[in-house]
Amino acid sequence: MFKKFNRKVKFYFIPLHRGLLFLILILLVGVSLLANNLTSNDRPVFNEIKPYYHGPQDKAEMALTINVAWGQEHIPGILKALGEKEVKATFFFTGKWVEKFPELTKEIAEAGHEVGNHGYSHPHPNQLSKQGLINLIKKNEELLIEVTGYQTKLFAPPYGEYNDRVVKIVDELGYRTILWTADTIDWQRPAPEVIINRVLKKASNGGIVLMHPTAPTVKALPNLIDRLREKGYKLVTVSQLLSE
């Protein structure tokens, strides 16, 4: 037989506002403990540094860029086309090319075109150590200053290759990582009209166009410039494009 207990059970009530405060306190403690247990790599990154695929998109402006690591025989034709259309482009040079063609490099700069850093050589940036990446940029920086007198703060990574570590190191050196909105893929030597159509399909406010010194590029440039202007775009240098 079970004995019956007549003892009265007492219930205790916590006032509503005190209960809410208690729950909030528990949540805050939990969040604090979770944050302390996260490693630096797990924590969210604010003010993350990013490469530039385009400039501000509130103006109808675009920039033409030419990455120069080869193709010196086509530089005169590019300069002629840009000069006739009164357009200033941004040329990203490798240091090895500058060493081979210092006078041609100087001619480009003296024509009023912007000078950019494409690295001393053309390796895969993601595979370099921190010091290797620093050397890639700084060695070319010194060379460009010596040849052109111009100290650029624009870096176009070889192969357009980057990761968060690369972009951070570039930023620490005071540079901006420059990529592109429209890739002409002109190194494959397509027909000039193919180059033009590739750019027009991607044309947009703040757009950056990637080109190389090739024969089809030389032929495409005059018509490309005209058609971008017909669409209402003003062609400027990368620094002008990124300026607020």
C-alpha cells in the first residue's frame, strides 16, 4: 500500500520582467563564451579587403588596361590608336619586360598613359611566400620608378590570380589589387569583332577592360573606343576611375 501525503506543494513565481532579464543574461554569457572559443580564423572578418573588378558605378566611365609581359611589336600600333582617339589607358608592366624595353616603357609613360605594376616576373601569386610576393612587387616598383619616374600604387596580379592572403599583402604595401569587368581574351588572337563584342556585352558604369598587346587588339581598338563612346562611356585611367 502506498501512503498518501497531504503535504502541499508550493509554487514560486518569478515576476515577468525579472524572468526576461535572467534569460537575456544567460544568452549574453553564452555568446561571450562562444566568441572566446573561436579561433581568429573562425571569427567573422569586417572591413574585408577586396580586389577591384570595377570602379564606382554612379558614373558612365570605363578604363582600358593593357597587361604587358610580351607583344612589344604591337605597342606602337596601340599607342597610335589611343593617340588618335585621345584616350589614356593604364599599362601594367612586368619588370622583365621593362628591363628589355626601357625606352618603349618610357615612351608609353611620356605619352600620358598610366603606369601599373604587373610584378617583376609572371608567377602564380597564390604559390608565393609573403616575402616572395613582396619582392615581386617591390622589385618592379623600383624599376618602374627608375625608368619612368612614376610610382604606381596599382597592382594587376599575374594570371588575375589572388586569394585573401595575397590581397592583404598587396594592401599592406599600399597597393590596390586591380582585376577586370570585361576580359577580351585577346591573347587567343580572336577576330577584332569578337574582342569588341566581348567588351560591349560586359560594358557597364565603372567597368575595367583587360587587353594585351596583340595584332587583333590593335585592329579592334579604334572601333571599340568609338562604340563605347556611342554608348555614352567616358574612357579614363584606372586611378581616375577609382577616384571618388
